[in-house]
Amino acid sequence: MFTRLRMNLLMVSCFLLFSSFIQPAETALKWYKWNEAYPLAQKEGKILLIDAYTDWCGWCKKMDKDTYSNPEIIKKINKHFIPVKFNPELRDLSYDIDGQTFTARDFYAQLTRGENTGFPTTYFINPKKKSLFIDPGYRDAQTFMQILDKVIADK
């Protein structure tokens, strides 16, 4: 009896421990691929949030860890934006915009308007207005929240 009780207690403890690592779906940020995100943003009337990053960028990783994992940031993005992760160094992908297809390099040139913005850079595209707002550099959660609020207000 005592051994069975210990076994049940151990199983409950393990369940609680492992379930604490699982992030509930409503607090998760779903990153889309461009070709799925662009039509979705048009359909839902949301703003595209494009996180331009590279695999070697330390500040990009820090922004993922500090900013994009913040529950309030996630909640606001999920409500008002369609988020896209974009690595311009990936060569095997194509990006469709209104009947035209771009390589990663060409798509990046369109986003940056031909200027070097560095990494990370966040691009906000309002498909309804056909407008682009560029925010280069790392942003902590508090600063990024203010930027999100500004973009939403300008919608």
C-alpha cells in the first residue's frame, strides 16, 4: 500500500513537473511563413509584423528570448498582427506579392528600400494602406510594446 501511494505520488509529481514546461496555446506566438501570412493579413485586416533576422545574429536571439517571449507582447501580436520570421540569407524560398515572385535577396531589398538596416529589424506592413514602417535594432519588451501601440494606432 505504501509503495503504491509513493508510486502514485511520483507519477503526479512528474506530470506536474513536465506540464509546467508546456506553454498554453493562447500564450504562444505563431510565426507564419510569408506566402501564408500575406494573404491572411489581407483577409483578416491585420498588420504584418516581419522579424528580419539571421542565424548568426546575437541581438536577434536576445530579442526572441527577451521580447517575443513576453506574455503581453505575445497577446498584443496575436490580437493585432500576423507575425512572420524572415531570414534573408535563406536562398531556397520564394516570396509572392500580388502576382510577383521574389527571391529572399529581392524581397529583403523591397523591405529595406535598398538601405542596410541591420539585424534584427522589424518591418510592419499594413496591406490595406500599402504602408511600411521600419524599426531597426533590438528592442526590449517595454520599448517594443510602445512601438506596437504606435503601429496599431496608425492603422
